[in-house]
Amino acid sequence: MIIDKADVIVTSPDRNFVTLKITTSDGVTGLGDATLNGRELAVVAYLTEHVVPLLIGRDPARIEDTWQFLYRSAYWRRGPVTMAAIAAVDVALWDVKAKVAGLPLYQLLGGASRTGLLTYGHASGKDLPELFDSVRDHQEQGYKAIRVQTGVPGLRSIYGIASNATFDANSGVRYDHEPAQRGALPAEEDWDTRSYLRHVPTVFEAVRNEFGPEIPLLHDGHHRMTPIQAARLGKSLEPYDLFWLEDVTPAENPEALRLVRQHTTTPLAIGEIFNTVWDYQQIIREQLIDYVRSAVTHTGGITHLKKVLDYASQYQIKSGMHGPTDISPVGMAAAMHLGLAIHNFGIQEYMKHGARTDEVFRQSFTFVDGMLHPGEQPGIGVELDERAAAAYPYAQAYLPYNRLADGTVHDW
Ligand code: EZ4
Ligand code: CO
């Protein structure tokens, strides 16, 4: 059996997704997610121009060898475009291998270590009443753990706040808070760290008073603070017992977490924009984090993320795989199989995709009482309806960016 064909499929049902489809000489197909939000076509070109020609004729069974070949033969290593492209090939080959074996992928990764995956969803509101409604709505959907993002007085529009606070699968606007907005230019948002640092603890106090001590709560700082500001936030949130505080400082300088760690016992998560084990090397070894945020899609696939998580397991650091809507159903399925199999699973981020996306990607996972399970279909359990996909062509979209009051560009 050889790889006969590899197609790169771009579709934009609710947002842009890039999918690699590998077809073998025996007619077995495998899918891999290559979506890089706001920079989708760079990965399309990397795959189409430089990777697909190298795949044709290769043995699809040789997953590790193909990974090492793509990674090392490029000479130019790492980076989100390269690693998303390699991830797509890797997951597509695991999908093929599991289909050939007639087993759901998690069985090839060691079998299930648990009955399902604890998830968290994204509640948000520009003020407390809106936020409380959104938390309640998530609880009604079954979510047992909830991320809380809040508006800040004086700031117009900031990361993580949905304009529709409650879930409506048919509204077509549910991606407002994951806003790679369609259009020729990125939207501009505003930011002020001092207002944010003053406001956020009051919101967590109110949420704990309203919803009690049990519910695991999470929060995302989205790389906007300096180390000392992040240390203060971690400390001021300690009374509210967070499950984790995410991405407090910019990802380029993981060492900044040393200072944060010194000052707070609030658990820390980072890594959604990391793409190799080397980004994690120091912070895992020095035990500066509690959760690894990488997605299968952006970290070289199952093969590479498994290595990161096995390394993390030596230090009791757990998985917290990235699962916003810009991870396609293919990428989410891959995450579910990996999460079900590894011992050091922590939690899975899960935002529901829209109805159009679910029509394009036929999925076999279940979401019951806040727990995900990838299902028992051979492979990863996702098929792409190419006719449905073709009805939604690529639409240019950019993530927003931030400016401070004086006009300075800030981390978003
Ligand atoms: O902003 O995936 O924790 N989740 C996040 C996401 C990211 C988007 C960027 O494409 O931070 O909402
Ligand atoms: Co995040």
C-alpha cells in the first residue's frame, strides 16, 4: 500500500478550515487538520507546494519516519506553518492506520485510560448579569467546568467576550468571541492592563458567590501581562480557587513564568501558540506550569504532542489541549483520541462548532454531561463531505489586534 493522492481542502462553513486528505492505493482515506487561524493559506501553500509532492508513493504505515523526514529534511524547522502542515500529515496517517486496523485511533495509542474527557466551555459577558446568564447556559448544556471572561469598564471590546452571551446553534454569529472576522483588515480592540487587573478579581468573587465553590473555573490572560502583573493577578485570584490561569505572559519568553510561579499558587497553563517540545523544555523541567495547552493541530500531530505530554507526565503536568472553534472537527477528534489514551489527561477545551460545520464534517464523537468521547468508529471518526465543503469557499479573515489608549500596539 502506498500513498496515491493527497488533497488540500479549504472550506469556510462558519469559518475557514484547512484539511489534508490522504488516499492510499487501497482506497483508504485519512484526514488531518491544518487550520491556522487568520493565516490559513500559508499552510495550504506549504502543503500543496512542498509536502504533497513528497508524500506520493510513500508507505502510509511509516508514520514516525514520515514525521522525521518532513521535519528534518526541510532544514528550516519549527514554526506554526511548518508544524501545522506536519501535524496534518501525521493525523491523516494515524487515521489511515487505525482504519486499516479496524480500530478507533485511541486503541492504537494504548487504549482508553478513562471513560470520557472532562471539558470546559467559554462563558463570557460584558457585565455580571450577562456573564451569569452565559455560565448558566453552559451548565444547562452539560459543561462541568467553565472558562470565565469578562468585559472591563472603560474598554470597548476585548478578547473572549461573545456579543451573543448564550448559545444559539442557528444564529450564525456564535463565533463572535473567536473572532477571525471576515474582511480585508483586522478589527482593532482596546486594552488597559491596570483596569483589567483591578476588575477581574471582583468578577471571580461575584461568580463564586453566585455559583458556589465546587465548579472548576478557568481564565485566559491571552499573553497580555508583564511577569510582575501576571504574578499580581495570580495572587489576587487565589481566593477563588481557579482550575487554571492561562497564557499570562507572552509565549516567546517562557522563562517569565519563573517570576509568576514564585508569587502564586494559582495553577498555570500555557502553550496554545507553542509548536514543539523545545518550547516547553525549560518550563516543564523547572515545573513552571501545570497544564500543556498545545493542540494536536499546531504541535506536529499525535506523534509529537504525545512526546510533549509523556515528558510532562514525569512532572505531574497534565494536558489541557487547545479546543477553540478554529481547531476543526478533525483536529478535535484527534485530540479526543489522544486525551482518552494518555494517563496525564487534565481537561479538554471544547466549544461547539456551528451547524454548517457539522454538516461538512460528519463526526462520531459524543458530548454527554460535559464529557466528550471520540466514539468507536475505526480511525479518528470524522469524514469530510467534499460536496458540502465546496459550497463554502475560503473567505479572508483576520484575528483582531489591540491598541492602548495612546495608540501603542499591544498583545491581543
Ligand atoms: O484566541 O484560538 O484559549 N483559547 C484561545 C483562543 C485563541 C484562538 C486564536 O485563533 O485563546 O480563543
Ligand atoms: Co487561550
